[in-house]
Amino acid sequence: MKLTNRAKWGIATVAIPLVAAASLYIYAIWPEDLFPPPETGVVLDVPSSWFDRAISAWYETKTDEPIVAIIRQDIQAEIGAISPDGKYIATGGSHIRDVAISSIAEKRIVLKLAIDSCTTYAVAFSPDGRYLATGRNFMGAIPHNESINIWDAQSGKLIRNIPGPAGPKMILNNVTALAFSPDSRYIAVSYIPQPNEGDSVHVFDVATGERIQVLHPSTDAARPLVFFDGGKHLGYEDRGGTFNVYNVQTGRRVQQISDYSVYALSPDGRYLATRSNDEQKLMVIDRRTGRVVKVMETGKGFYRLLSYSPDGRHLAVYSDDGLLLWDLPAGKIVRELKGNPYRVSDWIGFDAEGKYFVALCYKYVVVWDFKKLISTERNN
């Protein structure tokens, strides 16, 4: 039986998508040694795409907010960091192997720093802008334990690998959080809980990779690690919802604050923004005494992410009610941000000078001009 041209086109219309889908599926499940990823440390240039700039421009026209860029990510990203000069954003996540470096000016991913296996679960820029650190999560069959990669933040060159604490037991080397000291000499690393009540937070010398301190007693960080008091102290929220403070020189825990959850430390280390475990209240407490100094009751949902502006005056909040900016001295919401094309994932933050405010929205990085946001404060 001879097929008509219409029948041929019908078969092609069905067959081509099926063949394409099957090819992608086979590629995805094919053994990795037949399609090996680039070696760790390879810098991959990402060509410019008119589509990326068009998608950013389209979203920007849909809002009256001072959005600088909406940068499309090719894989859903969950964690991020902005360089101190506000030029670049590094992103990673539980499904991401290579670290994506996005340029705010170009509104796109410009580089990928190759990692040969596992996923990127933590990223941090050093305050002096020299380094980018990435923390890795391993799969059971991966025969190495290079938990931390230190990169040259300007060139993307891999400088050093720092192994995890557990030797060949890869999953025990998984990293949950990273932070550089204010002078960029040291890096604090949180690993998943270690066996036999082992301590999870370690401090390394960036230049040598030498472990110089293990904080005790410490479990893994649920929220970002943060140095303060000029690097004398390190704080973080653990999985139980307690904010822990350590003396970095001695490695000993010197303070615990509980009965709250979701903490953000002010830039001067004096205050903690937090939420009540029992009520939907946003509060500010004195970090030294634990005394509540401000209660801001609003909203119907719980607070998920908090981030202080560099001057300590504003607090960015992601809650069940959306993405909000608080003026802390005034005790009121001054902006409700709705220009993000998708819900916020696990990171919001500012550059060191407070020029930009950034929210990671899974497949998009949204960058606002923070100065314009607060110079035109209003409720939307």
C-alpha cells in the first residue's frame, strides 16, 4: 500500500519527537565512562545567546520594579553567592554538577567550572574577591573525597582541592555550607553529621589547605555559616533550630540561642533576625543577651529566608506571603517584590556594597537595583 504525502507527514510528526526523546533518555542513562564529563578544573566558556537576553528583557517589561537582570539557568539552581564587587553570581544545587558563573552585566551564564562528578551543594566568594569555593555532595560509587574546590574567581582556574574528613567514605564528606573569614585567609566548612558524635564544622587555611581547627561540639549547618567580630567568632543555625556561636581560635562553643528558627546575623554581629517557632512573627533579638528588642507581627505565613543589607538597616525576607523588604528602624515593610518569574528557592542576598539585591528563583536569578528599591520605597 502506497502512503500518501499526508500520511507520511503524519508519521514524521509523531516519529521525530519520539526518536528525539528516546535519544535523550538513552544519553541520560548511558554509562558515564562512554560520555565522560570534563575533568575537574576545566573552564567551559558559554556562548552568548540572544534568547537569554530576550527572556530577561521580556520579564523586565512585565514589572515596574528596578530589575537589572533576570538570568536564565539551564538547570534548576538552589544555592548561590554574589561576588563582593557585584559583577558575578555563582549558582549550584542538588542536581548541578558544574558551577555556573553568571554575569549581571551580560544577563547570562558566561562560564561553567567543570566538576567531574557529584553535585555542587555550597558556594562562597571570598571577601577580597580572589577566590570562589564550592562544596560537593558525593554519590556512593564515586572513588574520591575532594569535598571542597578552591577556584581563582577571576580566571576560573582550579587552585586546590581540600579533602573531606572521612577518607574513602564518600557520603560522610558531603558539604552543607561554606564561609570565608573577613580577611579571606580561612574557610569554614560544614559537613553532614559525622559518626560517633564527630564534629562537623572544620576551618581550613585557604593558602595551604591545612585544617587548622575543628569546632566542638558541632553538627552540620542548616543555614549559612557566618564569621563576625572580625573573624573572632563563627555562627550558624544547626538542624535543630539552634544558633551556635564558636570562638574560632579555641574551637569551643561559647553561646547557644534556641526557641527560634531561621536566623540572619546583622553585619555588626549585634543582632539576630529570626522567627518564633510557635508564632508567625518576625523578631530581632540581641545576640549577646538573647533578649527580644523588636517584634514585627505581619503576614499569614512562616518566614523561610532572611538576609540583612550590608548597612544593617534593611532586612530581606522570603516568607509564605512572598518576597519582602523591611525597614528595621521604622519597623515596616517598604517593598513587596513581585517581579520574580518563579518562587524563590534557597538563597537571597546582597553584594558587599549593597548595590544589588538578588533572589534565586530556581531556573532564574533575579537581580534588583537595591539603591533604587529603597529610594522609591512603597508598598505594592
